[in-house]
Amino acid sequence: MTWSRELNYNGSYGRTKVKVSLVNHVQTSVIIPTYNYGRFLREAIESVFAQTVSDFEVIVVDDGSTDDTPEILASISDPRLRSFRISNSGSSAVGLVDSRREQ
């Protein structure tokens, strides 16, 4: 079974929606919003991967970075990592709606 979530990004240029499909065994989602923080991104992601729990995913939302953020994300090949690039709107308002709930 697959769960779906929708990321809503509200910025000064309007609203962007990104649909994320998740495998049902994922219990925890770590969301990392970023804009031109490539210098910290790999360490942040690796810190999550180093946790002792294994049922998680990392979702990185890149707000149109102009540094090496896209290249860093492309260099990490781990199925627990999902990344989305959106147009820069100058706002860090990333929200997660329709969260999966265990029944």
C-alpha cells in the first residue's frame, strides 16, 4: 500500500504543490527546507541517516538554491531521501498537509 502526502509551499509568487508518495512502512518523515545551504546539507542528511531507527525518510525541499545544493542532493543515492526543487519565492513557509495517521 502507498500513502500520499502533499507539500504546500506558500511564497510571494503563489502556491506550489508537490505530491509525495510514501511506502506504508515509513513511520517518521524528516523535512529539511533549504535555500543556499549546500555547505550544511550533506552533514544534516547524514546526521538523520546515522540515527538508530530505520523506518524514516528524509524530504528536502530546495527553494531554488543557486549554490551547490542540487549537486549535493544528486550525489546522495539513498532510497530514504526524496528531494523537491521549487521556484525561489523568498519565503521559507513549507507546510505538510494530509499527514498519514496510523489507524
